[in-house]
Amino acid sequence: MSDQTIIRFENVTKQYDNDPAVLNDVSFEIERGKFYTLLGPSGCGKTTILRLIAGFISPSKGNIYFNNKKVNEVPANKRQVNTVFQDYALFPHLNVFENVAFGLRIKKLKSEMINQKVIEALKFVNLEGYEKREIKEMSGGQRQRVAIARAIVNEPELILLDEPLSALDLKLRTEMQYELRELQRNLGITFIFVTHDQEEALAMSDEIFVLNNGKIEQSGTPNDIYDEPINRFVADFIGESNIVEGVMVEDYVVRFTGKTFDCVDGGLNPNETVEIVIRPEDLEITSPNVGKLKVKVDSQLFRGVHYEISCYDEDGNEWLVHSTKKAIVGSEIGLNFEPEDIHVMRLGETEEEFDKRLEAYEEGSYES
């Protein structure tokens, strides 16, 4: 455990009555001053983790530590944590100042101190001068800033954000992504952000936890998650992927679609069945007689910055291509890619097994 660890889950399970576990034997650590994202489909357990950290619910099994102290039964109002909810949970009958000041008044701080802290918090979220504004008069983005100001005014060690951007339109949502990220950096407070939006997670996070069916499938930086997905679920869920079955011929050589290609992966068994991932943007369109793959164009959509082209090879595998080049539907084209564009996944491998294999392989001590 690092000295910078603020939250630690140790084999935590959450189950309601006799229903299947919402969270199943989950362990992880959260470090200070970083922006974390819990990413996954609805019902995967990400909001449950947030509620466990906040103290709204207690684990069925396992332990939760805050600053190395067990907090399983510590109530929410005794934790140095503030939550920004999806609907912001602002008080409609109170103006902006009183919404932000609410927690401070509960603590019975002096009026001068409350005034100072509220003004500072509103200034931090670019709402200086809005103190007397009614909540109903605020836009969605402004309400979100009020909710964040209310969270930071109490100077928590941790801020939890439960899909706070989901109600905003696309343009405002993008703007608030930048603002939230910059705010976290300036505050230096740990943020844990819940979303099901992959692009949002990739754009904002220092580290991402990808969840599925109550377990963490993979954790790492956005680059790690995108470039080195641990399994088909992660590869499919994070961005768009071309995934085909292949065979590991030997280190740095893989076979798929009936052809052998150089790659940059190793540490797997010769002739082991694997899954191959190539991202759509890593496929380059060329003439069919020189391409590494020959495919037939099935459909094409213009996405503004690129064309999204759906193709099929002679084995029936679908290939999705993102290209600035326009293709002709029904025509044959070639697809090229580099060895580093090929990512090889071992079937059924866990993140822990992947990390151990990679570490051993890099040290030259790998055994199949």
C-alpha cells in the first residue's frame, strides 16, 4: 500500500438479501490528488462503490479503509467525503449562496467564515456574483457548478461524482469535462467520477476502473486501457474494436485470417488460440493488391472528421475502418497496419494474470 493511498477496498462484496451480489470480492486502492473514473454499463456496480465510499451503505463482506482506518460502520456525516449527484440535489427554495453555505451552517461556523468560504468556492467555479441568484434561474451547467462549489466548500479529502454530466447537452457536457478536469487539478483533491461514457472517461481520467458484473475487469491509465485491453469486454466497451480469432505462432508472430503477421506481443504459448484486436483508426486504406488484408466495402457513413467504413474479408470477418479517405460501397480495398497496431489477448486471462505474465516476460523469466 502506498503512503498516498486514501481509499482501499479489501475483498469487498455487497449483496442485498438473497439477490446476486452487486459487487463481488472487489479490491483496489485510490491515491490522493488523482482523477479516477469508474466506468461500465448500467448495473455493473460502479454506483455501489461510490455509495460504499460515501458511507450510504455498508459492505456485506470485506473491509473499506479511509486513510488506513477501517470505516465499514462509520456514518456518512463522519467521513471527509462529499458527493455530487446526477440531479445535483440542490435546494430549490434556497439561493446559490445558501445552497453552498448549507453544510457550513450545519457545522455552526461563524457568519464571517461562512461568507468567506462561500465566496471563495463560487469564485473557484466561476460563479462569483451569482450569490443571490435563484436555482431555478440557473442553467444546467451553472447548477452543476453550484453543486461542485457546495462539495468543495467543506474542504473534503475526496469528492465523489455520480454521473453529474449526464443531463447536459453534448456541447455543454464537453465544456464541463474540461472544467471539471481543470478544477480537480487546481484543487488537488481526489475525484472519483462515475460514468458509462467511454469517451468521457478517456478524456478526463488519470486512472480508469472498468467494471462488469460486479467485478473490476481492468484498471489503468486511459492509454493502458485503450491500447492494451485485457479481454474482449474491455476492448469492445472502450472505443470501437476489430476483434478476430488468431493463433500465436511464436513470440512477435501471430496468425489470423489465414495469414501470418509480425506483432509486438510475446509471452504466450506457441500455437495458443488468442484474440486479435486492431482499432479502426489504425487501419489504412490502400489498393487490394498491396494491402495486408483484402476486404469488400459493405457500407460507409460520414462522421465529420472521418468516414466510418464497414468491410468484410473472405472469411466473413467484419472490419470497421476510420479513415479520411472515402471508399466506394461494393468495391474491394486493401487494409494495411503496423505490427504495433496488433494487440494480442489471451482467452480468459485476468488482469492479475496479464500483469504477472507481462512482468515476467519483460524480465526474461516467463514460463508457459
